[in-house]
Amino acid sequence: IIFSQPNHQCFFSLVNYISDPPPRSHCHCQKTQKSFLPRSLQKMGKNISKEKMHEYKDTIKGKFDEKEIKHMYKIYHKHAPNGKMGKKEFKKYIEELAIFKKVDTQETYEQLFRGYDRDRDGYITFKEYLQYHLGIVFSTDELFDIVFSMYDADGNGYISRDELVEVVTNSTRWMGDCDVESKDVQDLIQSEVDRIVAFCDINRDGQISKEELYAAAEKHPEILEKLKNLA
């Protein structure tokens, strides 16, 4: 991508980012120091029954070991002690990770929440939490549904141009390196969205269906990685 006379220093990094986006901090299961966890939570991972551990291992298809499952179990239950993480708890969970540089206090991280909440019931279960990290870290089959859900804001089964722009703009703002109010940055985001739509929108109706994205990803798996990193 070549642009002439960019007006913002961050514009160079955004051009590089959109051309070859670096991995985002989508894996939200970073290690938490024991001292920050209550004693009850420090022991919680050890209290998973054999039956539940077997169920969790089936969910993650052997990609995470028991120690990693227990670690994620503790982090999840720190924010969802009743086993259901709502949007309020999710917001606190994301903010405590401090992975974004620029965040408005009113931010709700809706697009990230949608990636976790596979059944769209307004809550994230621990199984959904595991499935999210399975897809994001290992690019398993789960990644397709995660990526589509993050962009499909209204849940109608299609990703519109406006939904693409909103998701990429939000994530760019959170990273804090660029002014998303800048015309240069907005033009760059619009240009990238145009390319994504042109690549995936087979029937040229201005939106991307699940079938169209799946067909595009079958031929070019890197499209899911790019959409993941842009979200």
C-alpha cells in the first residue's frame, strides 16, 4: 500500500499494520501473579473434578495441558465466580489486563465480547472462554465463528461494510497509536475495508455472508488471520 504525504507519524505504522498486521493481544489468558489472586482462587484450579477436566480437555482438543486449563479456570472465575461472565464483568476483565493503550471509560468492548459469546445469550461460560482461546491461539475451526461473530454486530448472518469499518476503527483506537479522527487514518481504514469486501463478497451485494467468508478462507486461510488481527 503506497500513500503520499501522510500527515501523521502514526500513519506509517498503520500502513504497515494493515498491510501485514501484527498479532493482537487477543489471547486474554495471560498469566496472573498469584499474589493478586485471593487464596480461594489460588486453590480453585486444583478443585476441578476429573469429569469436568475431561470435558474441558475435549473442548480444547488437547491443545492446552491441565496446568494451562487450571490457570485459565482461575482467571475466568476471578471475574465470573458464579460461572457466567456478563458484559460488566468482561469489561473489568479486559481493563485489568491493560492490553490497550487508549480506552474510554464508557467502552464496552462489544466486538471482543461477541467473539467469546458463541450462543449470543449475553454471557460467557468457561467453555466458551476455552473455545475462544483455542481458536485464537491455534487457528482451529473455532476461529471462523469467532471472527465472524466479532464483525457481525447485529447478528443477521452478514458482515456489512459499516460493521467492518466500526470494528477496525475501534481496535485501531484502542491500540492508541493513531488518531482515528484523522482523515488520513479514516481513508486508510476505508480502503482496507473496500479490499476485504471486494475479496470476499462473491455475489457483489455489498456484504459478506458466512458462506462467502468460508469460501474465501478455504482458498486463502490468511484472510481469517488478517480479520482476527484487525478486530
